[in-house]
Amino acid sequence: MNALIVDDERLARSELRRLLSAHPDVTVAGEAANADEAEARTRAGDVDVLFLDVQMPGASGFDLLERLDALPLVIFTTAYDEYAVRAFEVNAFDYLLKPIRPERLAAALDKARDAWNVARAAVPPAPKRTWSDRVFLRDGDRCWIVALADVELYEADGNYARAFFRNERPMVRTPLQALEGRLDPAVFFRASRRHIINLRHVEAIEEGVDDSYTVRLRGGRAVAISRRQSRRLRETLSL
């Protein structure tokens, strides 16, 4: 796995790099001292796991995540425990308190490896699903055969995703990023790092602040679109 260390303290970055050297399957692909540097490195690709400090000069670690539409695995590293609840609300895989103990780092990496391997296994060499395809969904003891045309929305839920259709929302045991690769981009649009929407179910688009949009679907659900993706949506839907 390729790791990016994001921390404004040089000594903290050096210490984490030293601890990671005990894990030969983890390659430190780079370091960043602030959110701007981290955003550029993450968008450039080849980052599988992000070790992210919360408090940094300028934008915080949470601000960085708001800027990104597709996220690597995120492990927060901080000296403060009061951000833990918010960290897991943004689907962080773990939350390490400084000074980081080797055994806690090892446990966090075990979780990250599992999720990474699931995502790699889920990336298909199969063709994209088309509008007319039907898919089998199962959640617990309930099963559905659903036309993709009827799925309004996919939403990230931890390591996996949920499919929204009619009044149902079963779990799909595939990460959202892997799902995106299987769906027809002319129909299914990546609205944010947590949502993929079916453009044919869009009923209304409302303008927000900073050139962002909120999309309302026929089923009544509202989905906020990130500012960057709002620009893409305008291009996709323009004549």
C-alpha cells in the first residue's frame, strides 16, 4: 500500500515514517505539511492510505476531506481525542492518538489492508453495467432483482455502499469507488465522495453557495453536490 503522511510537524512525520518502516508492505509515497500540499499529492494518485493530522495551519484535516471527491483509506493521527466521533462520521478507518504506539499502528494497518484487499478484489475486469441490466441484491435474508434503471442513488456506508430504490436501501458489499467503475458514467454521476446519483432520477437542481448544487431526486431524497463536481454536472447536463 502507498501511504501519504500529512502533518505540519516535521518530527511527527519523521516518527510516523520510522514506525511504518516496520511494515514492509507499506510504502511511504510522500509527505505533506498542509492541506494544500496533501490535496495536490492525493489528486495525483497512487495514494492508498492517508495518515492525516487534524489541526494544521490554514485548512484542517477535515477541510481536506471536504475538498476531495474520492478518498483513499483515511487514518487520523492527532494529539486530541475530541475529534474521534467526527472522524468516524467521515468514514475514517481508524483514529490514532499521538504519541502513536506501534501496536495501535499495526492494528490500524490490519484494518486498512483488509479494506484495500476488498477494494482491489472488487475492481472488475468486467464490462460496465448498462441501463437495461438487472442486478441481484441481498441484505440479510431479503433479496431483490432490480433493474439498474430503478436505482436512484448509491451512498457510501463504511467500507461498503447502500443502493436506494423505491423504499428500500440494501447494503451492497462493494466499496463506492469500485461501484463507480462498474456503472455507466452517462447515467450514474459521482456527486461527492459519498454519493453516486442516477441522472435519470433527477427532478430538480437547486443552487447553493459557492457555485455548489443540491440535487432532488424523484423519490424525494436530496443530495448535496461538491463544488468541484457541480462544475462537472453543469458540463454533463449542458446542451
